[in-house]
Amino acid sequence: MASWTLVGLWAPSGVPLFVRHTGHGKPPPYALIGSLNGVHVFGESHGVTLCTTRTQNASLTWKTYHDSIRLVLVRGSETTGDSSDSSLLDLMFASLVLLLGLDTVTSSTNIERLKRDIRPCFPLLDELLFRAVGGENHQGFSHLTGCAECVIPPEHHALQNEIEKFAESADSTYACVMMEGQVVSGTRNFWTLSHTELVLLPLLVTTNTFTVARDLPIYLPNKSPNVPFRMLVVQLTSHVSVVTLCGPTPSLADMIRSATSFWAPFYQVLEALSSLLPWNIAPALLAQLDNSVIGLLLVNYDHKRCVGCLHLSEDSRSRSLCVNKKSAALQSVYRSIIGPLLQPPAMPPEDFPTGLHPDHLPLESYVSTDSYKVYVLQSSPFHLLVLFPPALPIHIARQVSKRTLAIFTKGKTPRL
């Protein structure tokens, strides 16, 4: 596993606030952390903002927020820094705002207290690091795409109607049904949340352990960074929960009673959703996929949603690629292709990197290695990455990828 380290410092004084590390080796000592901050401060004193650099042993990215919090991302020598590192740091800072509020994070006068306040953020920060490094049991693409990871259920419209009714009964407009950290269905207003909020809220639910229900105060980094909401999570089945963003009312006890009685008639429908795991798509869609497809990632930037399928064609052709390797392959291709080559369509995440000339906008690309092939299609507002065995001819991969995109987008409304 690659080595990644996140360092948080109080920018005015350079005092370290926290260090989070994943992968082999040890996190950098405080003397080195002070040096990393010193290099950045030296550049600022000469009118230069140091954003990123690479040494013999690591890639480093700096970013300062509101002249208060400075985050430093350190990658080990086995990985190469890229433009997505800056977006990852934005998510890290937004994670602090999500749980503490912007004023608490940026206007603190007691550094020791701020260090203690940040500790509850560690599980969410660690989850982002694990996903970025491709840790086992931490596969995911939302931190890259800036879109919520979703499941495509067979009864989407029925669930949509019910979650709207439930949110109205709870005096809220922001609610969703979630399964294993992935959104199954959400209210219309839920999808008006920013890309950052849609990425972080499911991760927060995933990293917070609870038995039946949880009442957690949160701040929406873009919509409400200083006025808290209450995030009420009620478990409906062993895999499915309903998440509602509320004000002072209702109480958690009232929400448990309301959710239990409201969703009781739909228990069989909710329980059946677990049959979509681990494929994340409805059986009718799964049956149409070509047998040569061993993994895929579909992103809809208009709807701020993405779906990843890593458990496809698990036979002798894909046995050399475990789920972790499939996830790593799709993540690697996404980083190298989307932005640097293919321009993100429609509504990309804020500050999405792109250096393309407006007269040259490619729509297709592919990557071929000894272990796999990945074909990439752009059809606004979609990006589709399809993973194939290495022996498949590229012209066949192109045909299959186009058919795969049609499977997910044909009809009057997109499936995602």
C-alpha cells in the first residue's frame, strides 16, 4: 500500500494541529513538519505561493484556507502527485467545517482547544485518506468525481415518491435513503446540495457507528457553514438507513417512531435492495452488460451522481484483478484522463482541473496495460470508464463501451 500523510497546521503560527497517516512507514516527525511549513512561509514572504512540489522521496501539496488552516498532503515516492490532490485537500478542509463549523475552524483563539475539537473529525479524514490510497474495503470514487456514489434500484420512481413524502412529514426538504454508504434515492432538494456536501454526507454516515439511530449536529460547508443542521440517521434494515437533515424538531425519539411506522409497509422493498450488492445496479441492467466488462465507473455531472461496479465477470478472465486492483485501475485512469485530456462536461466539481485548448476537445480515450484495458467515453453530461481484460482488442472494447453507455442512458430519462 502507498504511503499518504495529511498534516494540519495553524497557519498564523505554524503550530501543528494534527497528523493523519496511512500506508507503510511512519508519519513525518514534527521537525520535518515544521520545515514543510517553513518552506511555504518562506515562499509567501517573497510573494510566491507554493502549491506543490516533488522530492526524491515524496510528492507534496500545500493549501491554506481563510488564512487560518494550512493543510499539507504528503505522498510516498511510490505514487505521483496530480491535480486531484488539491481537490482532496478541499474535501479535507470541508470535513472540518462539516463537523465544527467555519467560525470554529478559522477563528479559534485557543489552539489547544481546537486540537481537541478536531479529534472527532479523524474518522472522516482517515476515510478520505483510505479511499485515496485505495485501501482494502475502502473502494470508492466520490472523492475523485465530486459526485455522490449511488445505487441504481429497479423501483427508483416509487422510492423517490416515498422519500419526498417522508421528508415532508419530518418537516424537512433534505432526505435520502442510503445503503452501505451509497445513495439509493433522495429528495429533489437533497440533490441541490453542493458536490462537496454530497460527497461528505454519505461518508460521514459510513464512518459513524450506530445501532438503531443517530442524531448528529453538522454544518453544510457551502449552504450553511455557520448555522448547524441536525442529521438524523435511522436504520430501517440491516443495510438500509434513512437520513434526514432537520432543524430543532423533531426529536430523535419522534423520528424513530415516525420512520418505523412510515417505512413499515415498504419493508420488503427496502430489504430487497440488499440484493443489488455488490453490483450496485438493478438486475435488468446487470443482465444487459457484456461478459467482457469486468468493471465500470459511470458519472453524471448534471445530477451529481456516480456508480461504480467492480464485481463484474468474476471468472478466469478477471481473476488476476481483485476488487482492490480494479478500483485502483479505474482511479488511476480517471486521474490521468479526466481533466488533463477529457474536459469534464456539464457541471463539474468546483475548480475542476483542465488545461485543454477550447478548439480541441476529445471525446474518447483508452489506456492499455499488461493487466487491463480501460476505455473512456464522454457524452455530456456523462463520463463512462469501462474496464476490460488486457487481451480484448481495442476496437471491440470501443464497441462494447458504446453499448454499455446506451444501456445506462437510453429512454426518456437517464438511469443515473
